[in-house]
Amino acid sequence: MALTINSIDALQTYLQGVLGRANHHAGNVEGVSLALLGAIIWRADGEIAVREYAGRPANMIWFHIGENKYVLTYNHGTEEIELKNRTHTGNILASFNNSSTYQQIIDIFRNL
């Protein structure tokens, strides 16, 4: 099930969960999470949705740019956030961690 992000409150709830989980076991992506969310807000056309787990937003977010659907997921093995095509099992288009620069993020999202 997915939750639609349709308010600042919903967005804050999602981000608080992401940052809280990153603080405990994914510190390698805590900072870049903020930049990626900004990139999604910048480029998304229409609905932004997040995975729901136990009634709360989880670490997966879907968005469209034009006709294309993308998802960001956290990879526990590499400790990176992966940008994928269409679904959580889609092709990996890019990977991000706290060493990713804002310019890399801008360039990748600009070219989606």
C-alpha cells in the first residue's frame, strides 16, 4: 500500500521517519536524504507517494517526471539510496550517499 504525499504535514512525517531510521542504521545517507527530497519536489509532476508499513510511511518514495515513473529505495547492503526506473526492482539509474554532491544530484534529476 502507498500513502499519497498531499500536504506539508505528510511530507514532514515521511522525512522525520527517514531521518530517524537513518540516524539509527543508515547514517551514510542521512544528509543526502534531504537533498533528494528537494530534488523530487523540484522535478515531480503530480503525485508523490511513499510506501506504507504498519500504518506509517516507510523508506520508499515514488514520483513521476513527465510520463516516467521513478522510485527511491534504500539498499541495506550498499548503504546507499538508489534511484530506480518504475518499481523497487527496476533498473538502478543512480546511487546516492552523503558523499554525493548537490551538483551530481541536480545533474541526475535534471536529466530524468
